Amino acid sequence: MGSSPQRNQRIIEAFHSTRMQPYRQAAHHNDKRALTLYRWHGDLTAAVQTVLGSVEVVLRNAMDRELQVWNGAQPDGSPSWLLNTPATPLKSLSGAKWITANDQAISAQKARQPHHRRHGVSITHDDVLAQTSFSLWRELLPNHVAGAADNTENRGRTRLWGEALINSFPNETDPDGEKTFWRVTHLYGLRNRVSHMEPLLNVDVADHMQEAFDLLRSIDTDVAAWVSGGSQVSAILNRRPDV
């Protein structure tokens, strides 16, 4: 099916003119080129989301392993800080997000149909871990935003970093967690943009992907190589439409 000004306008109206405005502006208000750019952008966000999904899973698993060890060694703790109340200061730092993850895991367990392979099985640590949010893992890291250093919460984060979480990133020299905090913070912001389908036209995606691969490399070099080797982001960036 060919294109026409009227058809292109209908498509843009279907996606809404406000959403399409950044693409139309980048395409100098040429609707056909704006739609080409929008389609390319969809490929880009899908490729970025694939990388970020891997980063989130690897990050939470690496941090969780160390938190299980740390929590189990505390006088008021147990190996599973997700199934049982976490030790101080992990309890206050995980806060409502820990409760939400538990509630969601319980809801998912109750919703399992009789034919489900785990129907009737109690929730596990991994069930709750799967329900945790990216924001939780960011909030457990020492906060290096200006002015955040002298509060009780950040002292707790600093303690967790020194006693446990620094071990999640064995391939990085990061004594105070600043490198890791900013990498996770930037990737968390990018993830939110992608999740809400916000334009990446003026975002340095290549720089963010480098941060993603650096973060993975700080955890495990083989994992980083595998994820970066399968990423399509660079190839898609290289074929950005000339509008």
C-alpha cells in the first residue's frame, strides 16, 4: 500500500499529534519522514529494553546474593531477607518496596491455575525477588547526589555497601559506590523513559549502553560480553533515518 499525505496524517492522528510532535519536528514537519523515524525509534527502544532487561536481572541477582549472606550473619536476620523481615538497616531501606514485592508474590501464587506446575506451592525467596523493582536496587546503593551524604538513610546505605554490596561488583574499583550509583541511576532513568515510550531522539543512547555494559562488566565479564555481543543497539543507531 502506497503512502499519501492524507494517509500519513491519519496515522499520525491515530498515534496522537502530541506524541508525534518530536518526530515531526525532527523531520522538519514532513509526515512521511516522521513516520519513518517513529518506526526506527520503535526498533531502537526495543533493543534498548532488551539490554536493560538483562542488566536489571543480573544486577538484582548479584546484589541479592550478597544481601542474603549479609542478612544471615546479622543477629536479627535470616538468609532470606525477602521472606522474613530484613535486619537493620536493610529493613528501613527496602521499606514499602519489600512489602509490595511480598504482596505481589503472594497474589501471583494464589492466581496459579490447577494445571500450573507450581500450583499450591508456597512462595520462595526467588518468587519475591522476581517481583522487586529496579528502583529498590538503586535505593540500596550509597546516594551520591549532592547533599545526600549526611542523613541516616545514606549512612545505612554506606554500611550495606561496605559490608556486603561492594562484593557484588568484584571487577570494579569503587570504594564508596559512586561509580555504581551513577551507572544504576542513569540506567534507571533510561528504563523509565523507554517504559513510558518517551522519545530518545536527543538522548545519548550509545553512552548509556556503554554504562550498561560497564555495569555488567563490573559484575561478570563473561555476562557483559554475552549481552553486548547480542545487542542490536549500535546497528540500529547506525541506520537512523536521514530526515
